Amino acid sequence: MTTLSEARLGAGGRDTSFFVDILTQNASGSWVLCLPSRLKPYQDELELLLGRAFAGRPRCQENLELAQQLTLNWCISKCRKQGISLEECLSDD
């Protein structure tokens, strides 16, 4: 499984910290998704998954990091199902 720490380094050791930017928290504490264009049609699916996984849990930093990891794993899985690499998917934006 790719972790956020590994994803930040990316292939060839380049910084890919934009993975964390896919799911952020705004000033009011709400989570905000910013998916690559190829994954936007599936955003409802990810929102439902996150809603189920974090229902009734506080919007703390630890849960945000867990949600970011879940989001990264979901993105990797969805890209594989489409037959493309995560890098290809992200490079389209």
C-alpha cells in the first residue's frame, strides 16, 4: 500500500505533496475534495465512502490524515480500474 509519506516522494524522489491537496480542511472544519479531472465523475462515490468511514467522528487533524490516506488509496484503486497509472491521472489536470 502506498502511504502519504511515500506518495510525497513519488517516483524518482520528486516532491508530490499535491496528493495531500486532494482532501483538505477549510477554515470552518469541513473537508474539501479536489479530485483530478479523470476521477471527478466518481466523486460522489468517494464522498459516500468518507461519510460512512468518518460518521460521528470529530474533524481533528488525526482523522483528516486518515481520510487523506483513504482518499489516496481510493484514487489509486480507481485509476487502476480505469487502466491508467496514478501519475497519468494526475498529469491530466
